[in-house]
Amino acid sequence: MPISPLAPARFPDLPDIAGLRLATAAAGVRYKGRDDVMLAALDAGSVVAGVFTRSATRSAPVLDCQAKLGDGTGPAAFLVNSGNSNAFTGKAGDASVARICDATAQVLGIAADRVFTASTGVIGEPLPDDRITAKLDELAAKLAPGAFEAAARAIMTTDTFPKAAGAVVDIDGTPVKIAGFAKGSGMIAPDMATMLVYIFTDAQIGQGDLQVLLQTLTDQTFNCITVDSDTSTSDTLLCAATGASGVDVTESAGFTKALHDVMLDLAHQVVRDGEGATKFVEIHVSGAMTNDDARKVAMAIANSPLVKTAIAGEDPNWGRIVMAVGKSGARADRDLLTIRFGDILVAEQGWVAESYTEQAGADYMTRQDLQIGVDLGIGGGMATAWTCDLTHQYITINADYRS
Amino acid sequence: MPISPLAPARFPDLPDIAGLRLATAAAGVRYKGRDDVMLAALDAGSVVAGVFTRSATRSAPVLDCQAKLGDGTGPAAFLVNSGNSNAFTGKAGDASVARICDATAQVLGIAADRVFTASTGVIGEPLPDDRITAKLDELAAKLAPGAFEAAARAIMTTDTFPKAAGAVVDIDGTPVKIAGFAKGSGMIAPDMATMLVYIFTDAQIGQGDLQVLLQTLTDQTFNCITVDSDTSTSDTLLCAATGASGVDVTESAGFTKALHDVMLDLAHQVVRDGEGATKFVEIHVSGAMTNDDARKVAMAIANSPLVKTAIAGEDPNWGRIVMAVGKSGARADRDLLTIRFGDILVAEQGWVAESYTEQAGADYMTRQDLQIGVDLGIGGGMATAWTCDLTHQYITINADYRS
């Protein structure tokens, strides 16, 4: 699969996080000739927060992680495999998770309830957990700081590039570091977090405070993206704070902003690697009756196959945006609606704007990064969503028999 | 555009409806070399009922029709054009509708508030209503019984075949006739009726009773189909009862069943002409907590791009069905879920069924008409939805610059 044309130029430089070590290995869960297991080891003192898919058919690892989140500060581990999601695998799936957690705990000398696993890949096939546990000694021996790119690559499935983002924020003269990576390309309509995201920081913060912060920022970042309106059974976002910097960030606006930016960067990279994507689209909705109505409109546009295929064809077909506003369920008034492509006024007062020319719209649509602005003109509600176009390549990727 | 592989073998024989005459003409609204305007004239004594899109950005003709429905029994007319939807055309669009209604009323010698128009095609462009009104004399002169196929063809846009269905039902020894036709192929997720549907009967029934019957049957037919989850700004279903048979059908179960079957047949034909469709898919959901929950699950499966691309690829990827159940918002329990392909038991008790083989699933998926059964195992709620697959051809049709 060729690398997405929307991919960043290179993998970013990430700061090392004191208290964190990473390792990867090739367990052969499904893919051959590449690493497919990632282990993150966290020193004692770390707190772990997480948000997960709200799918009613969520996977065995998600259910296990949700049960384990809490006040613990002992040493912890994240163990992730790609190639098989261990979703809809019944009681056997639960048993696989337990075996992996027990074995990881034993190899690292930590408590099993501090091992958080995730699995991503095909749904409904038994997870060959013995292949994963057979690699634990190798993984433990390899653990080292800074191996972010290998870790980000090991959790990829249909992704065409590894996704990572980091920040160093100065808090009262001490640098506090954040480093995260993610995977996700299809089945992306996060209903908590995108498929798999791991964020680490050396900040000091209580687990409860980190959990609240993570949920708030998820609603502004990962929950505002969509590739194909399909929500994964495996969405997992874990954030670990090792506390090694000694800097308390509980009330720090600077830390909140830096963590937000890292999460938004990762969320955007997931869209930029949307299956078959050739355009990155920001949809900004204002003037709605409520923020919730604005979000409905933004997501209706972002998920509309007819809007997304028009964008793929570089067709400034703003009539389809009107259609999506209409079907969203949000309150709207035809004659108060305003539509913009970037700075170009397209439609107002219930019809195409007098100043608009089809040529101006067509020229705008040739860009790789697009902004669609919709003002409903009836209130103060606002929301932003990000999506990609819908192309032949999406069909090719997903209409192939599983292989 | 080639004719859909799911098209019926031929246009059906429809009964003539006493009190109804039809005509078509080539007005050149957008398409060249084909009829694009359809006129239906109804004798005095006819009642008209209708259901329409609930889109907040519905078209000018829809708003006009909704205002006109009522107790009238004077002679009436339906005037429909293809090629331009007169949607999001502001006050100018309203004026176009008024001019068309006034001119039609004058030519036919009927009241303007008994003229019901519809327009289907591109959104946001001014409707050249003068081209339509210029053809009214020709249309009036051509009016004749039984010209159903020409009428069904004149209202087509991206449709690859004309859609029609009829019935003759014996009520106390007298035959009562029903004949209907429809158009629709893309932007199909009806939220009242599919794009355009016209049904005629010589039954005798009050307007209020016909309206209630039509709404009830729409919820069981047109509102249970989807091609691409995008709801039109123009959805219009009109049903006229001329009363010419002299048979009162107000309490007739036989008439209700016949009308239901005609509507379901037309709804299925819209799906069978879904843009790019190669498979017709029935999704039956049972065992839900409520009928509403069952409908949510059926529509989540029917609208999932990942389910629909898997079907296009003849991949029995039932994991994606589990995913769609999970994201639907309906109450579900992984371990009580049962999935079937036709009579083949695929998954139960939270995992793939012991008796299931991948080969049996793959063989089943090669069929043109597919049935997916989902039982949630927690209640008595049921629903059925119909959809088609999502193929390269859908992208080709919709990613082309408007032409």
C-alpha cells in the first residue's frame, strides 16, 4: 500500500520520558516479516488514565482495561499486538487476555492488574496468545527509552505511516515532556478515542485529575474526527504520567494546552492516513442553536458519502453540503445558512452568493487541505470536525477478501 | 451508464387507473434528447395524500406541496421535472414553483392549489421554469391513460431503469386498481419517502384516511431502505385516489395489503438501482429490547461502509456486522448475539458458531440477493431494512465533476 499523500514529511522528534521504556518484537500473530507486538514498561509512581470505545460489542482487552483503571501507582505495562483484535471471541478471548497479562506480569515482576493490553486487527478470530507470550522474555530484554518509531510501527494495521506527536512545555522553569503515538486508518468514527493511542508524560498528576483531563480533551480531539463513520470495537487511548519530572501539573493551563495539541496532532494524523484519503478536510460550524447541534451538522457533513466523493472529485458541489445540513437533525433555516470554502463566500440567504463563481470554487477544491465553513445564523453553538475524502482506494482496501 | 445487474427483467404491466391521464415532454431543463417533464392529470373527485422529506433544507416544491395537502376533491395535477431539484434556490425557487403551478392550472382549467410539483436533480442552481411552462400546451394535448413507462422514465436522474409496480385487488367482487412509479438511485436514506414516488388508485377513500394509511405504510417500506445514508432535500411520495371504481376501501385489509406490496416493490427497486449496486441485501433484526432498537441495528448495518464494501468483495466478514451492532446505540450483549447468512448460523454465544465454515460463508456471499439475520437475544423488538453494496461504481458516479 503506498504511503498516504497526506502523510507528514517525517517521523517527529519526541522527547524521552523518564520512567518509560519501550520494546517491539515480531510474534507472527498475523503479519509476516514485521514487528507486531509492542511493550511499554512504566516505573513505579506512574498513574494510568484511559478512554475507550463505547461500542456495545467492545473487545476483550477493552473490557479488561476498563476494569483495571484506578488509583494504582505501582509499576505498569502496556502490551499491544496488531493483526488480530481479539474482539467477539467470547470467553476464549477473555482467557487470552488473562494469560497475556499474567505472563507479562511475571516476566516484569509487576502485578497483573497493572498490565493493560490492546489488540487491533481482524474481528472474530481466536487470538494466538501463545505466540505473544513466547516473545515476552525477548521484549523484556530489549526494553529501552526512546524507541518510539518502532513502537508506533508495531501497532499499525492498514496504516500507511506511523503516527506520533510530542511536546516539551516549560512549567515554572522545569521542562515537562509529552510523547504519544497512535494507529488508525479505517473503521474510524471514535466514540471515545481513536483506535489505539498511547501518550506518556513525566508530569506529576493524580489519576483522577488525569482521567478527567483526558476525557475533556478527547471530546475536543479524537471524538471530532471520522474517516468512514464506522466505530471500532477496540478504540483505546491510554495516558501514563510517570511523575519523574517532579512537576505537579494539576492546575497547569500550559500542560493542558500541550496535551491537547499532542492529541489533536495525533487525531489529525489518523485522518491524514484515512483509508484511500487524498484530501484533509476541516469542517467548522458556527451559529447553531447549541454546540450539540453544531456537532451534529459537522459530523453529518463529515460522514456524508456524497460530500466526500464530491471532494475526491474536486467538485465544489456545495448543494451536497446543504443536503447534509438538512439531514443532520439540527435546527436550521434555509434562508439564514451561510457556506464558505476557506475565505470564499459560497452561499448565503438561502442561495448561491452573488459574488461566487464556479471557477473560484473549483480552483479551491484542487487544494490538499480544505476548510468548509457553515454558519447556521440562528445561535451561538460551534463545533469543528475533521475528515478525509472517499475514494476508489477506500473501496479497493475494504472490498478485498480478508487476506 | 449500464443498467443495474439487479434490475427487473422488464417493466411491469400496470392497470389503467380511471380518472388518471399522463403525458411527458422534452423540456431540456438539463438533459438533452430525452423527456424530462411528466404531467399527471386527475379528474374531479380525486383526493391526494403525501409524505415528504423531513430535511431542514427541503426544496421549494416540497414546501409548496406540504402547504397544499388537504381536503380538496377538485381536479388535480402532478407536474414533475428531472435535471434540477429547485432546492436551496431561495426566494427565486419559490417564485419558480408559483409560476409553474399558475401556468399548469391555467392550461388545465383547474385551481392552482391543486397543482403539486416536484423537481429532482442538481441542488442550488436556478430552475429554468420557462422551459417547463413552454411545454404545458404540448403536455396537455398529449394526456392519455396508461403511459406509465414514459412517465417513469421522464423523472429519472442517475437511475438506470424505470421503476413501477401495480396491483389489482378484488374487493367484494369489484376490482380495485393500483399503479405507481418511482425514481431514486443515490442520496437515498428516506426520512419519509424515497426521492419521488407517484401512486394512483381508483379506490374511494377519504383524504385523511389515505394520509394516515400512507404514513403507516411508508414507515414499513420506503423508510426502511438506504443506499448511502444521505437524505434527499426532495423526497416526495404522492398518492392519488380517483374514486372511479366506486369501491370504498377505508376499512379494507385487502387494499392495505395491496398498497403495502406496491410500495415495498417500488422501495426495493430503488435499492436495486442503488448507485453502483451489485448486491441486494435484506437485513432482519430480531430479539431487540424494542422495535426502535431493532431499527437502529438494522440501519447501522445497512449504512456501514465497511459492511457494504465487504459484501461488494463477497467477503463473509461477519466481524464488521458485530462492529455495526456495537456502534448502533441499541442495547446489545456480546454473548447473546446470533448472526446468520440466510439459513447459515454464523455466530452465537459471543463467537463464531462451531458449525460455521468460512467456505460456507464465502459460497453464500456469491449470491446476488443476500439475507443477513441478527438476533440480539434480549427482547421481542424486530425490524427489517434493505440496502445494496458499496462499490467502485458508486465512487465513479459521485466523484465525477457535475456534468
